Amino acid sequence: MRGRVSPLMLLLGILVLASVSATHAKSSPYQKKTENPCAQRCLQSCQQEPDDLKQKACESRCTKLEYDPRCVYDPRGHTGTTNQRSPPGERTRGRQPGDYDDDRRQPRREEGGRWGPAGPREREREEDWRQPREDWRRPSHQQPRKIRPEGREGEQEWGTPGSHVREETSRNNPFYFPSRRFSTRYGNQNGRIRVLQRFDQRSRQFQNLQNHRIVQIEAKPNTLVLPKHADADNILVIQQGQATVTVANGNNRKSFNLDEGHALRIPSGFISYILNRHDNQNLRVAKISMPVNTPGQFEDFFPASSRDQSSYLQGFSRNTLEAAFNAEFNEIRRVLLEENAGGEQEERGQRRWSTRSSENNEGVIVKVSKEHVEELTKHAKSVSKKGSEEEGDITNPINLREGEPDLSNNFGKLFEVKPDKKNPQLQDLDMMLTCVEIKEGALMLPHFNSKAMVIVVVNKGTGNLELVAVRKEQQQRGRREEEEDEDEEEEGSNREVRRYTARLKEGDVFIMPAAHPVAINASSELHLLGFGINAENNHRIFLAGDKDNVIDQIEKQAKDLAFPGSGEQVEKLIKNQKESHFVSARPQSQSQSPSSPEKESPEKEDQEEENQGGKGPLLSILKAFN
């Protein structure tokens, strides 16, 4: 009959459908090869599904894992981790208290074009996966304590609860810039000019120093740094040697013979050149530059070409140069733009800068003859006493060691030039210059600046720095310092006292932020040069010593409440130090007899401290210098 289907036809239809289904499974787009090993293992596990529909759904989920960098998606539909090992530098988050069971977790959803977690717990999992390599081996709940970096002194935590002190060595010290952080901008066999990295690139807490750069100039005897101008205000200080510095604008030119400890301001746009007039001694100059165009960036403009820098005159067109100099372009090119371009140039060679041969003209620092040294220093003035120069001239030199030191004793000296009417060179820049000399084995007592941020350059010698800061307590360690300092002012976050240490040597730089206590120990005679920013109405406040001791000014009743000991005990302790500002680095307590009736045993002191507790943050700051 027509309406009936024969059993043979039905059997053939079933066989055709089965073959088509098998062929479709083999050619399924989900079986394509993937470079993600996690996705490959997921696709292999899907072959174990007996049901075709479940197998296709499994393969569909597995292909999405190819674009998931974490690859922790279970093909059975649960949000969890696969059995594969975590990629190097990453870690998985274990089950935390309060997590839902697998059957209660929400399915994953697509966010912003990628597969992301659906709930807060999954977002927390993603944050854990983004931790750097240093963190992945440590459980997230573990606090970093007493980590000792290889080859360096490690962390030390001590004190009463809430007042522990963490120590960060030079490796993790954002306030310390070793000399290797300078990069050479110009250099040849006659010397080099180096620029320190930007302060705000090292740490976000130095945003106020974004527009201040430190430059170091080193020149061999009888050499000249070629004339140039820059789009930045500059203050240079002679660290070593003897220099003749010439500063010129459109209507005036001044030359000064500067020695060690002399400073000079070079305004933005003024042409200047520096001569090392000494026959045997190298010249070292420290300079702070404050760009006027782009914050943190400055450019040097040279009128003459060299290997390192082209003349800015080459940037003008031929017609402009001919009109400007009222001469033919060939003559302009021969005289200003090209070297050794004719017989006339050779004839004038004896009257030019020691004939500037190709051997000498290899950069912006060139060798000069003895005769030209005499010519360049003929009209230079020596640094004279205050008041003899034109009053109010910002290009007048400054002698940092002129007069009596601001602080002085047998262990050290401090000279300081403040931004006032007597020093117009510094007044409009709101800067101060400080020169510190600490004898070998001496200590500059713990102190801080009330307002100024001071950039300190180590001019000579070696020593040790201790700087105390209060920072947000970190739950994990190994992140970069920039990330540690982020959101420092978050309300309700725990604060901790940290001691940052560094071994100082010649050429290093460190920063003393305002209100941050600092102590400096000289292991050899140590000379420091400081550039103070925001220096107007700044006060230097000491935390110990016979004079200028701010703790001594605290009322007795307030001491009673703030410190573990009584007010009388605190006042008696303060009076033990008879020196001020600079003292011997060897504590006097080491020479005292342990049986002294005035001294309590360490166990008794610790017990008394534990009973009274850390009464305030001032105690924590003082402990950081222990």
C-alpha cells in the first residue's frame, strides 16, 4: 500500500541518519585544534560523554576556554579549577570561609567581550590570579613577617601590638636613588653629563617633585662644556674642582670663577658654558633643573654642532638664515654649520678653540689649550662677599660656606642658604641650599623638616641612612613600591611604621620628605648637598639632643600619657644627651656598667612596656631608630 513504509526502507533510513551523525561528529567545529592545553584536555574529556547533546554542550564550553587566560572552567558546568597545574607566576585561590557550594554558585557570564566571573567571590578569585610572581607561593591570608632578602638585612618587626616596625632595605627603598639610576645624556673621553631618573616615576608619592631633575656634570682638566641654553631654570653647585662659568643673555655677559661649595643660578633661556680651569683635578658639578615647558622634561639647545647634538641653526631655512645674518648661505654654512670646510677655516684654526680637531671634537665636552684657558678666565670675577655685587641680580653666585655654620660642634657642621630677600636667586624659586659635613663615626641626630622636601646628593664619603615613614599596612609583599603607595589616604586602613635604610656612597641621591624623621650615620667623613623644595618658613626639628629638641617641649602631663614611662623618666632620659645636632654614633650606654642602679633590666622594661602598651604614634616613630 502507498501509505505504508516497508521495514527495509525504515532500516535504510536509520543507517543513513547514523552515518550522517557520525560524519558530523568527526567534522564538528568544536574538534578543531587549540593551542591552549587546558582547552585541549577539556575537549578530550568531552569524548567520555555518552549523550551527543551533552557532548556538544561540553565542547561548546571548552572552546570558550581558549580565550580565557586563567583556564579554570570545569566542562561539567561548575565554576572551579581543573586538575592542571597553575601557570608559572600565578596561583589559584582555595576555598574561603563563606563560599557557596558548587551547586549554589552562579553560572559564568560574559563581561566586556570576555568570559569573566559572575559574582564578588569570583572577582576576588580573578584578583588573586593577577598577583605577581613573588606572591603566588604564599597563602593569601599569611602576613609577611621577617622576610630576609638574599645578601641583605631583612625585615625586623618588634614592639607592642599596633606599633611594630618594618624595615625596608635599599632594594625596596623608594627614597633612595643609587648612582646607577643616572643615565648618560652626553659623554666622551673628556667627561659626561648624566641625568637622574624622574622622581615621580620611582614612586607616586613624589608627585610634588615631578618638575625637578638632578643633573651631574663631570669634566676632565682643561675642558669646556660647549655653550648651550635650556628650557629650564638651573641651580648648579660645584662639588669638586675649579670652574669658570659664563652666563649670557641678549644684553649682558658675566663670568665667575667658582670653587667647591659655590652655587650659581642659570635662568631658563640664558646661554652658559662651563670651563674646568684646573690642570690636574677633575671637575664635578651637581645641578637641579626645573623645566618651564613640559613638567619633568627639558631640552638643551646648542648653537654649534657636535657629535652628540646638531646646531639649532640648521633647523632654519636658507632664506631665513641669509636674511638673519645678511650674508650668503655658503658663507653661513662654512662659518657656523660646517667644520673644516675651507682654507679660511684652517687659517683661523690657531685662533679658535685649540683648533678643535676631529680628535677633540667628539661631543659637547671638548679639550682646550692652556692659552684659551687664560683667555676665558681673563674677565672672570671671583665670588665676593655679599652686597658687593648688584643687589637683586639672580645670576650672582652664592658661597654656601660663607660665614658661621648654622649648626656646628666637634662632630659636624651644617650650612644653609634660605630663600629670603638676601638671596633673590632662591627666593622666587622657593628653594634652599644646604651643605652638611659629618665627621667619621658621628651621627646627625634624628630630625625632620617641617615643610620642605629636600633632595640630597652625596658629595663625598660613605654612611648609612635611616628614614621613618608611616604607611598603609600591606597584606601581601612583593609588589612594586608604586603599588604599595597607592591609595595611601584610604580611610579606616591600618597604618604601620616603617624604617627605610640605605648605604650611602658618593654620587647617590636620597629624598627627605617633609615631616619624615631622618638620621644619618657617617662611616667615613661624609659631605652632603641638599636642594630644599618649598623652603619658605621651613623649620628643622630635632627629636633628640640638648638643644632644639621638640620632645623636650612636650608638657610633662602629655609625656605621662604618651610614653610608657612617666613624664619624669622621659625628661631624665632626654637630659642624658649633652650634645646637640651631631653626636658620636657610639651609644654612651655601651660604656655604662650593667649594674648601674639607675638602669632597669631589659626584662623589666619590656614587661612595663607590655603592661602600658604603645600609647601613641610618637613612640613607634622613636622605636624605628632603635
